[in-house]
Amino acid sequence: MNFRLTTQTDGPATKMRVEGRLDIESVPGLRREFESAGDTVQLDLSGLISADADGVRELQELTARGAKLCGASAYIRQLLDEASDMATET
């Protein structure tokens, strides 16, 4: 599976299910959907298989902008943690 994004809106809340591989090619689509979403955005990462450096940075950016992450596998959590650790070291 390459990349798929499913969006479900319930009033001001939006749940976005991210599936497949989040990479430099799929980041712009995720960003567009996030920017057009409601005030509260939850990113369901339970179907996310992998993320390259651009994908990880985008998830960090969306989190900084208020998105709530849920369902991330141990692998995806490790990628996010490592990127966060590297950012604090510089």
C-alpha cells in the first residue's frame, strides 16, 4: 500500500486515518487535508506502515499545530521519538 488518507468530520472535530507510507510525495496531501479540517484534528496512525524523514517532520509539525496522534505502532513512535531527541540535541 502506497498512501491513503480517509477523513471523517463530526462538527468541529476531524478524524484523519493515515495508511501506508508517509513520504515526501504524500506529505503535501496530508498537509492540505489538515489545513482544511476543523478545529480539532485527530490523526489515526494505526494504518501507517512507515514514514521517511519528511513524513516524520510533517507529523511533528502537525502535532505542534494542535493535531492529536493516536494508534501509532511502536515503530512509528520510535521514529517520532528519535526525531524529537535529535531536535533537542541541536
